[in-house]
Amino acid sequence: MIERPDDKFKSVPDKSIESPERKPDQQPLHLPVTPDLILNPMAISERDIANEVGIQNTKDALGIGARAHGSEAPREQPKGLSSAEVKTKQDFRLAMDMMKHSFTDPTDLETNQTFCRFFFTPELASYYLMKDGDKQIGVELIRINPNVPDAMYTPYAGIHSDYRNQGIYPKAAEISDEQMRARGKDHVLYEFEDKRVLAGNVYPDEKPEDVMRRVEGRQNFWKRSVDCIIVNDPDVAYCRPASDDPQKIQAYDSLAFRMLNRADPKWNGVLNEDKTAISRESYEKFYLEIMQLEYGNKDSVPTKDELRREYPAIDKFFMQLDAHPEKKWISIDTTKPREKATPNNPEEMISRDGRVEERDRWKHVPSKGTGWEESLRDRKTV
């Protein structure tokens, strides 16, 4: 565990306390405290972040991150599945290996600087490792903020390619529920690519039919497996700051959400009677929560007006809403999910706990890299 400054350095003595006499050749009982002797907690945090960034950059340069932990397709349904929050540097490095195995396109990923800063800012982000016995097979990143009390946001969730189609993801949804309960959250937010990727020429080197098969398959999976609701109203289409430049507009994602407990009276009125739309107020609330989780820090989150002034894409989104004052209900995707014959995994997934945490939790360290100034990359979920 990283040592706290007060574990190594004592506070400056009270000069009002009389010191015993000492001979001229004796060293003083207390050396004078000068700036270079004061251990700066911010410097500790920045140093650790820099060390982890260096490790990730080196692994990327050597090409060992994504392939460091190859797996083997299980011969039967995996047993002993477990998931736990990443709290040690060793597990963080394993999580990054899984992240770079699951997301092979670097443009899908945050920078190493941002990923490492998330690890050292547990008030704003948490990584989770999924394991089959002692083998890591999946990773998840969730975004949280003490100033966004009800929501969490999952920008990344990936599993080792050898473990797909093994009936694991629904178990991961159970873990997601546990995460929400542990943090007092009652819904989780997602962003999924939609058919506008074709018009935006997002994947110019791929066949359009392959792109659409992947887009539709991903949305179908999340609707089928975790009861996810996807908003798809063309009049007020979702848009957000672009991955490579937050002053540009990225307009090929849909907002999606999942409620911890649909029967909770809190959700009365969110969906209309025939379950084909969500209320305008809910859509606006969910949108604002994602942007606040994305661009806020530990001390505060930007207001709607501040976000509109800062980002053209966010302003455009709310301009669309303003242009349709008659729309009290926003359409959702009501296509019935296609069933898929995947192995039924009856084994319960358990949460691991009891590990020593190696992250600094300095409350006054600013969360650089998670503020508005940071240009965040595309978030795609496999």
C-alpha cells in the first residue's frame, strides 16, 4: 500500500513548547521544515500514475499487452466464475491486458494516461476483473461520481474471445446489479453504435453488411441478455462530443439504460403504458447524467448550461429537444430480441473480496484527465 505522508513525516512542532537545552555541537531535535522536505500527496499520485503509464506504454510498444494472457476455449461450461473490483496494481495491469485484448482497435480506447488516472481515482471510476478460477477472462469499467447520485455508466465491458457464447454475460449482469446496490445506484447507462455508422463512414475499410451485422448483433445481445432499453427516436437522435475532438459532433450512437428494479415506484411514468417510449424528462435526465459522469470531477459536475456552452454536440442535442416541444414521449427500440441458443450456465458467479487496496484516495487531488478539458475516445461495448 502506498504510504501516506503522515506515516513518514511528523508535523511541525509547536514552537510554544519549550525544547530542552542542547549543546552547540548537537543536532537540533527538529530539522527545519523546508518545501523540499514536505511530501506532496499530489506528487505521489502523479508519480504513481506516471509509473503505470510508462508500464502500459512499454507493453504496447512491445506488443505484449493484448496477447499477454492467452486463453483456451473451455471444453465445458466454465465453473467457479468470479468478479471483483480491481484494487491492486497487479490486477490493474491484468485488467488492461484484457481491455486491449477485447478492444483491438486503439481508436476504441482511452489513452493509457486516462485509463491509469481512472485507477487512481476510485471516486470516479472502477475496474472489475472477471475470472474463471485463476484465469482472467473479462474486464469492465464503470464510471461514477458522488455528485451524480443515482446513475453509473459502463463505457467498456469485454470478455476474452474464447469465452464468448458460454452463457457468461447474463451472470455479469448479476454482478452489475451488485455494483449498483453497493453504490446506492438504481440504473446504469450505456452507449451503443446504431445504423448511422454507415452514413458517418465510421468503418470505411469494412463491408457495410458486416458493420450492420455487428451493430445489430450488439444491440440485440444487450436487449436479450440484460433487459436493456435502447432509445432510437430520429427526431431527437442522440449525439455527443466526438472521440478525437470534443468540439466536433459524434452522431452514430444511441443512448441505452437498464433499471436495477423496474418494479420500483420511482420508475412509474418513465415508460408509457404500452412500453414503446420513455418520457422526455427521463431522456434528458439520462443524457445529462452521462455527460456529467464523463466531464465532471470529484468535487462537482458541470450543469446543463455549462455543458451546452462548452460542447457543440451537447448544445445540438438540446436544440433538437427544444425544436420538438410537442414530443412528450421519446421512442425506444421495440424490436423483439432474437433468441440465441447459448449454453445455460447454472453456476453462480461470486464476488471476490478481501484484497488490499493499493490506490491513493487523496480527497483534494484534482482529477486531471477526467475534467472537461480531456478529449475522451469512443466507447464501444462488445
